Amino acid sequence: MDKGVTVAEVTFCNSISVSEHVVMMILSLVRNYIPSYQWVVKGGWNIADCVERSYDVEGMHVGTVAAGRIGLAVLKRLKPFDMHLHYYDRHRLPETVEKELDLTWHPNVEDMVKVCDVVTINCPLHPETEHLFNDAMISKMKRGAYIVNTARGKICDRDAIVRALESGQLAGYAGDVWFPQPAPKDHPWRSMPHHGMTPHISGTSLSAQARYAAGTREILECYFEGRPIRDEYLIVDKGKLAGTGAHSYSAGDATGGSEEAARFKKSA
């Protein structure tokens, strides 16, 4: 914004890919899939240990922080599981959508997390969401709740997540995003208990990559031919938030500390 650089993204190209990943992570955590799979790999057959942390998602309360392209897609995919669906978003969904999915809207994140067994984070990182899930926010959640974060690693306080898993305040954390990225080999999210971390691949399925390519080509052709880039692809234009960017972000810098990733790359 300060330098007047146009920023564009291929909006929606991987939203469904990420939403499917979120549903997979929720089921994996709640049904204790990962430890059960590991028993098989190790040659064991310990049914008692596999199921001691396994529950049905039916009847649980699940809430999304933001209900944009990804968050709404997650809610639609969870509806058939007969879960109670909640959301917070500063842009409230149309009443027809709320009724169709039987959604409960909350005026703030704190109000929503108090009632949820599972919280999925689907908002952008900007100054208002940086370290949103810190010790204070996590303490407001139900004891034994789960967090799934495929948005941005820095929305969660790294050490607060570890403390909550070790104390039992959180029953599980699955994430596809880290801070910094790439994550150092000693990043505590690699070794913390009851996690289901992946290396930022939720939106990079081969299906999504085909959509990346087509959208990138369209953006570049518009740019070089002097044609307008469609609004849903624009994040910054002429020094200001624009299009999707104006809808989703607030101005400011939430990248502090990212130089740690550069140091890790050099030493890797």
C-alpha cells in the first residue's frame, strides 16, 4: 500500500480445497484418527488406547471465525453431520443463508468460543486478528475443545497453544499454517501433544493448482493489456485496499518476526 503496488489473488481458486481439509482435520482430531493409524503402523492393535479420546461429532457445537468463502464452505460441509453450527463474521450472512443452514451468529469471537466444542479459524491475518487466540481467548473456550487453523499461523499465539494442549484446556489442535514458515525443526508445534499439523498444503491440491494457473494468467493478461482486474481478485489497488481486500482486511503490518524464517532457510 505504501509503495502503490497492485496486489491481486486468484480468489476462490482453493477455497473448496481448504474447506475439505478443515472437515478432514475436525474428524481426525475428534475421532482420534492419527494415533489410531500410528498403532497400525507400529504393528499394534490397542483398541482401548485408540478410542479413549474418540467421540462422535454429531451433536457437537462447531463455530467458524469468519464465514467468507472458506468458512461458509466449511459450514455447508458440516451440516450433514448434524452438528450445531455457529459463526462470527463482521459481515453478517443473509438471513436466508442462516435459516438454510440453521446458523447461530455471534457478535464477537469471545461470545462464540464459549459455546463451541470445535473452533475453526478461517479469517485473514491482519492487525485485528494477530495473536487473536492467546491465553486469554483460549481460557474462554470450553475445557477440552478443539481448534483447527488453516488460516494463518500467527492468528494463534504459538506458546499459548502448546500450554493449552499440555494442560488439557485444549483436547487437540490441527493446523495447516505456521509462523514462521517454513517452520524450524524445533518449532514446538511439531512435538506438542494431540496435534494434527500439516505443512501448509490444504489449498495446494492438484485440482486447486489448475485453478491457480488459469486465474494467474487472467490477472496478468488484464494487467499487461490495461484492462481492469476483476474486483474479487483485487486486494490492493492505487495504494488502498480494494475489492476483496477492502472486504476482508484492515490496514497495517502483521509480519513482525518473519525474518526468523529467513534465518532458518539459510541454516537448513
